[in-house]
Amino acid sequence: MNIYTKLAAVKKEIGAISKDSTNPFFKSKYFDINGLLKHVEPILQKNGLLLLQPIVDGLVYSQIIDIETG
């Protein structure tokens, strides 16, 4: 199975993402990135993928690595 097939399976399992947190100051809804990671990382791992978020030159990058092929 190649990385694109794995990513398609992950995307299908994740489904729709909704705003699940409330900002009390502005009284608005927002999407909590920590909630996303908690939900997405186990699905990625189940499909043989690893999420890395290195900091390079003060910026955070998201990388998805195929555990089998690198």
C-alpha cells in the first residue's frame, strides 16, 4: 500500500472537522488544534503513518511519514 492510499484511508476515517471549542472573550466557536491531534494521530498510526512537527527557523512544519517506506 502506498502513502497516497494510506492518506485516503485516513481522510475517509477522519471525516468532517467541526468547531468544537468556544472563545469566551469573543463568544465565538473555534477549532482546537490539540483536539485534532488527539483524534488524528491514532488514525494515522493505525494506517502506518507518523506525524512529525519539527520546528525549523522558529516555524512549525507538519510532516507525515510512511513508517514502512520513509
